[in-house]
Amino acid sequence: MQIEQVNIFGFGKWTDQQFALDSHFQVFYGQNEAGKSTLSAFIDGVLFGFATKKQPYAQYIPKTGHSYGGELTLVQGQQRYLIRRVAGTAGGTVTVTTADGTQHGEKFLQNLLAPIDKTLFRQIFRFDQQDLTSIFQLRKSALERHLLTVGAAGSHDWLTLAQKYRREAARLYKPRGRVWPLNQAFTKLKDLNAKLAAAQATLPAYLAKQEKVTRQKAMVATLTTKVTSIRQQLTELERLQAAWPNYQTLQALEQKLAQQPQALATELYQDYQQLQQQRQSKATELQQLSTKLNAATGGQELAPALVFYQQHQAEFEHQLASTAQVQAMVQEKQQLQEQQQALIKESQQLQQTLGVTAPVPPLSDLDLKQAQANYKHRQTLQQQQVQLQATQQQQQRQIEQLTQEVTTLEQQLQQPPSRTQRHQQQSHYLVWGLVIIIGLLLPSWGKLLTLVGAGGLVWQFFNNQSVEQTSPLQQQWQQALAQLDQQQEKAVRLKQQLTAVQGSLAAQNAAWETLKARYGYQTLPTDVILNHQHDFKRLLACQQQIKQLKQRQITLQAQLDQWVAGFKFAQSWVPLAAATPAQVLQRAKDFATAQAAKLKALRDQNQNYAYYQQQATRVQQQLAQLDQKQHQLLADHQLVSEHELQKHQQADQKRRQLQERWQVLHNQLQPDLPALKQYADSMVLQTKVTTCKQTLKQQQRQLTVAQQQLTKLQTQLAQLASDGSYRVLRQQVAQQQTEITQLAQKWLTYQLTAQWIETTLTQASQRRLPQMLAAAQQNFAILTQQRYVKIILTAKAIKVVRFDQQQFLVGELSQGTAEQLYVALRLAFAQTVSDVQRMPLVIDDSFVNFDSPRRQQVLNLLAKLSRTTQVIYFTAHPVKMSVGQQTNLAD
């Protein structure tokens, strides 16, 4: 892109001022307050918007009262654009005018300059002396970020979104944080597990329940793996969906390229121009013969109509030779119009019957069969859904009843034994205790009684425990708990069945809506679609016949218009305005017949006149032959007129532009093209995304149910422990694990999304940093006269290597050398991103700290760069330059 012309209405000190810029290297020089920075700010403002009232000193409002704003003439490719920006809100009102006179607004200008915006332009293509000092803070990450931003269309918005997701993830968890939700949840879980381990007791049923918990954990792990896999697939599909608009544009460009007429040979234009020159020569010769004919009449003034006829007799004869064909075409056109009216009437009746305003295509035989099968399948699924929902409600009521029964039995089990039971147990223990005491008091043989008492005491203890564990209330609680587990498992299976039916129904509905959208049936009832396909076919056939009749009428009218246009030379004598071809034919025949009779009488009276008339007739015949050759040359290339030939020239130019746009999009989409080509249209891709989302929701619901079931099992496991606090702790652990899972899923979603965006943009911008660094090293070596030969980028700083391999940090360099390093990097940056957008490079008096040899080196480097990129340089003094032009702003 080059700036060709600058026209300032009023901006700072400049009013009613125009500047013509060199397309390669333009230098503006002048002393302080000559207007260099003002002109630089004007270029920036017209392209990206003037400063607002928040920056009053950067607005450059003219003091003279002139209108604020101006124009830039840009050239990009083969197109020329006039950009006008005047006073207005939000940076001024902008109008972009193309070569054909079409006007556009701010959005068109943004698309024209994309992906370069105001910030990127100032970071890459425009710098001044103040910018050079930023070399001391420049890092490798900043260069990579700039390259990433211009690596692909729309990268800036995607990077902003990725940064937002990174911030959201950081608000949930940090590796060394303590106050963030996920960090606190992990700490709390650790404390709860420690308390749980201390409170855990051992019961006979504990290990069995624990095994069930283990199996449930394995199910949760399997479902988690499935959810992760489906989420990755959904991410890939959404990436393809985001690329679909560009893919559609690529397809549209391919269709346009296919529809473009075949390019004509260059020799055709040359041959046609040569015939045109010969025709002009013969026309001049005919004019000279006309003068001699007038002299041969002996000064007798002929009637203007006769003079005109004798000059164009051959053309009249050529035109009137097609009388029979013209009459046949007029009659055929009238018949075609009558047929067209009948078909239009029939189409209107069919549209009213079908309830459509425009023809829609009928279903193919395969799609019709699929639509009928889809309708029956949806009816069956809807019936199954109603039945399953009724069964689910009944199952839920049974679960609630059993849950209430289990709770009541648990409360009864937790009540202490009755006083009678405790008294009976104590009396048994007392009897066996007395036996032990008596045995101790007897002689040695009586010690056996002590052993009997001890054995009886142990037997009584285990007997009491067995009675407690096998009490009817305990057995009733275990049976109720087992029934509750069975009902809950049935409820889970029932919910899975209902989810599967709902998923199938949603998929069938989505397939039906996709089919309707593909054929344009969105607003039509199902019975009309399935039962009126014959009418759809007839309506489409009528429209095709109407189109063919119209095309034939257009062809006939074009031929008639071409024949009528052949009389334009005689429109002063044969009126053409508002006349039908039949009327033009009759008028031309009458005029030619009358004048031919007069001309014959004149030839009979004057031999000299007859001779010159014969010569004039010969030249006219030659003119007619040249016209025939031109016509034949056009016909050989399937062209009708010179105007159509000119249209082909314009079409050839348009083809080249379309080819360039196609190539840019093809390069951008090339990694995704194989995947995108698998989808016939966006609706198919949308259906795949919808199906994937539904599958993901189903799997997530199953995972949630499995996690809830796992939590419940873990709670039941805790209830089997002897210590009452263990049950509470186990519930708290389950709740805390659920909370951590939800937070972790949310954190992982943010991180993966941001990582995918950055990875995708990095791939789009790959190999740019090494290319930029290589160009920067070459530029820096030239600027320092080969004193420094290498640039090293690190994460925290930039180093340079001298010719003797000595390394220096930027802060160790002189002010001038550090600024030269910055210039080398900025120029290399502009060279590297030129394949994305080639913008003018604007430099505002940036080399004041350079010595004379190095200042000349940077000018030589700019001259070399100007071969591919326009350079606009503002300085205080004239410079020595071999290319481009210099403009003294003081003049």
C-alpha cells in the first residue's frame, strides 16, 4: 500500500495544502515548526482517527477557522482509494471512495487496513526520536507478541480473549497461592482427610461397602475420560466453526473464479485496434470523395438527405439485408411473451397452494424416504419419552418412601436399651462375677470354678453382642437399606434410558430441522413438505421454463437492439427513439427507397458524379468489409460488441484480483481445509457441533449422577463406622471433593481454551521471529558498518555481539548505537510482516543521535527498503539520496 496524494483542508498550521508523494521514498524536510510532525500526525489521523477532546493538544484544530480534516489517496494492488476524514464524533467522520465512485464507511477502511490498527501501526510502521529510547525496555516476549498479533486475521481479539481466560483461571487457582478458591479447597480437603483417617473405625460391612465405592470410582474415572475426549472434539469443531466464514468466502471466490469468462488473448486487442485504425483511414477517404461529389454537381447544392444517403449507401444496404430475420425475431419474441405469462400465472397458483413466496427445491428421493422415516421415528421416541417420564416419577416416589423408612429405623437404632434390658444384662454379669469370687475363695481344686465363671462371663458378653446385632429392628433396617440401594440403581438406569431417548429425539429433531433448512422449508408444515412434493417439482419446473423464456427473450432483444443500433449513424433521418424494431425497419426502408431513386436520377445526368459516386461506393464497401472483419473478430471469440470486449478487459483484471484474495485465504485455511471439506454446509457442521454438545451434556449428566452416587456410597460407608463423627467427616469430604472437581473443571476449561487460542495463533505466525531476527542482524550490521554482527534475544534482555565476539547488553551501548539497534529491529519487523499487510513506513526525525556515516547508512537502508515498502521520512535538513524525492516544507 502506498500514499499517493495528501490533501489537507485544515490541520494545525496546514490549510488548503496538497502534497504529491513518491511511491517509494519521500523525504519532507524543514526547520523547527515547519509542520513535519503535524503532517505526520495528519497521515496517522486520516488512517486511524483523529484525537478526541480527551487529548486536546493532539487534535491540531486549525486556528484560521478552516474546515477540519482532509484526504489521502491510497494505492493498493491495482485499486485506488480516496480516504476523506473530517470533523465528527469518535475520531472524525470517514468516507472511502473507490475507483468506480462507490463510497464506504469506517468499517470498510478497517477491513482495508486489517489486521493493522492504530496501536499496531504505531508499534511497527511509525516511530520518532522518543520511540528509540524504548530499546532499553524491549524484551523478546514483546517482539513475539507483536508478531503473534499480525500473524492471522483477527488475532488481536483472540489474544485479548485468551488473556481474559488466563486471568479468570488465575482467580481460581495459583500454585503458591493461599487465598484463591481452589487452593483453599485443597487445604480444607487435606485437613478433612487427616481428621477422617483418625476417626475411621472398622466394621464387618465396611470392607464390602468400600469395594462398592472403588467400583463406583472406576466408573467415574471412565466417564471423566469420555467427557475429556468429547470436550476436545467439541473444541476442534468450534475451531472449524469459527473458520467457516473464511471458508465460505474461499468457496465463493472459487465460484466467482469459475464463473469468470475465459481470458482473451492479447493479440485480440491488438488486431481489433489495427482494424479500428484502418476504418478511420477509410472514413477520411470517404469524406474526401464526398467533397469531390459536391464539386462534381457544379455548385448545385444537393438535398442533405441525399448527401447523407450517398455517404452511407453501403451501410443502409447491409442493414436492410436482414429484413426477413428481423421480422422472424419480432414474431418469435411475441410468442415467447405469451408463453411466459401463462407460466407465471400457474406459478402464482402453486405458490398460493404451498404457502411459499418463492420456489424451493423438491426433496430428492433419498431425502424424501429419510424424511418419512424420520417422522415415524420421532413419533415413536416421543411416546417412549412420555412413558419413561411417568415411570421415573413413580420410581422417585418409591425412593422417597424408602428413604423416610431408613431414616426412621436409624433413629430407632440409635436409642439406648430399655431399663429392663440393662437390668437383666447386669444381673447375668453379677451372677458370673459371684462364681469367679467363690472360686477364688475355695482351695486349689476349687479354682476350676473361677475358670468356669470367667468363661461364662465371656460367653454372656458375646451373647449380648449377638443379640444386639441380630435384633429384628437391625434386620429390618438392613433390608430397607438394601431395597433403597436397589431402587436407586433402578432410578439411575431409568434416567440413563430417558437421557438416551431424549438424546435420540433431539438428534432426530436436529436432523429434521437441518433437512428443512437445507431445502428452505423452515416455515412450512410437515404435512405440506411430505405430501406436496409433486407441486414443488412443478413449481420449480415452471420457474426454470420462465427463466429459459426470459433468457431467450433477452437474447432476441439483444439481437434486435444490436440490429437497431446499426442505424445509429442515420438516427437524424431514421428516428430511433421510442420506436419498435418493426417501426425502425419500415422507416429505414422508406428512407432508403426514396433516396436511392433520387441518386439514380442524378447519376444518369452527370458522368463525373457517377465516377466519384462509384469510388465512394467502393470505399463504403471497404468500410463495410472492415466492419464485418471487426464483427467477425469479435464473433470468433464469442463477443457481440466493442463494449463487451472492454468488459472482458475489466473481467480479466477482476479475475487477477479474485485470484490474489483466494490465495491469501487458502494459505490461511490450508491446515483446516481437509476437515472443513468434510462438511457440505454450515448447517451440517452446526448439527455436528450440536450433537457433540448434546453428547457432552449427556456424558456430563451421567458423570454427575455417578459422582453423586459415589458421594452417597461414601456417605453410607461413613455411616457404618462406629464413631458418629466419622459419618459427618465423610460427608464433608465428599462435598469438598465435588466442589474441587467443579472448580478444577472450570479452571481447566479456562486454561485449555487460552492454550488452544495461543497455540493456534503461534502456528499461524511460526517462523516469523527467526526471519525478523535474521533481517535485524543484517540491518544492524549495515548501520554499524559491520561493527556488530549478531543479535541475541533472551527472556529478560537483548544482547549484541561485536565483530570480536564480545557481547554487550543494550544498556552498555552508546545512545546512538542503541537507537540504531532499535531502528534495525523496527525495519526488520516491517519487512517480516509485509506478507500480511504492506503499510507505508513513517519516520519522524529519528536519527539526530547518529553520526554522519551511520546516518547515511540508515538512509541507504531506507532506500533499499523503499523498493518494496513506501518510506516517508521527516527531517530538519536535506539529505543525500539516489532514489525518491525531497520536499521542502518551507516552500
